[in-house]
Amino acid sequence: MIEAEGGACFLCEADITRAENCRAFARAALGAYGRIDILHNNVGIGAGDKEAVGLSEEAWDRILEVNLKGMFLSCQQVLPVMREQRQGCIINISSIAAVCSPTSLTAYKISKAGVNAMTQTLAIGNAKYGIRVNAIMPGLINTPMAIEAHTKARNIAKEDLIRERDAQVPLRGKMGTAWDVAHAALFLASEEAQFITGVVLPVDGGQSARIG
């Protein structure tokens, strides 16, 4: 898609849960561009999550390792570059599960709440270097991964699942799309957001505002 619109891109495969891999993709970006202006942390899993009593230690460890430790390691390897530049923007993809979720999402909720806290900590700790750090909390988004995963896990028809998820969204009674999250990220990465840092922005059609 990038190349079709006249841009250039390259890929660097990495395991975000390993510091040496995060260090490698930071070096690869530096090698290609000579600087790192934006880090967009879009990574997360929820497989195996259950309510507290039924949650296995293995599932807990894996979810926290990917969702929270991975994002921390990614930031940790890129921040020194941005500090030297005295400029940079980090965007962490969280989830409204951090503030409103069913009790079956124990580890996922806790990991995403940790992402929000980490975002605020890094924002304050790096503001003096001109680095902005923000998070986005997507709500119910109609993506193939989300729909297919829940369809299989719950053994429910795709159409019924979409109708059920749509009904939970206050704004127009319809889930968002990946573009809604992308547009929010684009704004936070842009110069128009140059005075915004430490923000945790819901992109959820008002779902997280429905309290009680």
C-alpha cells in the first residue's frame, strides 16, 4: 500500500519481547533513515486469557510479556536515539479494556492498564528532551483478526458476532475500523499535536464513557 502511493518502506522482523531484537530494529531504522522520528507500538495478544481463578500462569506470563514488557523494551531501545535528537514521538496502542472490560479479560486488562501508566511515566520523564509519548485505546474495531478470533473462541456465527459488537457502541451503533485508529495515530504523530503528551485517547465511539 505504501509503495502503491509512491512511498518507500522496508521490513525488519523482530520479537518485541527480546531486548536484542528491539535493539536490532532500532539500529535498522537508523541505518535506513539516519534518525527515528516516530515509534508506533502496535502489538498485543489475548489468547488464553480467563477470569482470575481460571487463568494459567503460562497465559498470564505470555500476555504480560508481549503486551507490556514488549512495549517497554521497544521504547527503551528507541528513547536514547530520540533523546540525542531532542525530538521524537511514541504512540502506544492500548485498549479500552484497560478501563472497561469483562472479568474474563484479566491479564489483558492489567497489561493494557500498565501500558497506559507506562505511557504517562515516559511522557513526563522524556518531555525535557522534546519527546512526546501518547497512547490510543481502541474500542470495538471491525478487523479480521478480532472477528475471526472471537468467532472461533465462542463458536458463534460471524454475522451474529458483528451485530452483538455493534450494539455495544453508542456512536451510531457500529464498530470502528482500523482506519479510525490509524487517523488518530497520524494526528498524534503530526506537528498539529506538538503540544500533546501523556494523553490516553479512547477511539471507541463513546463506549468507555458509558459508566455504570
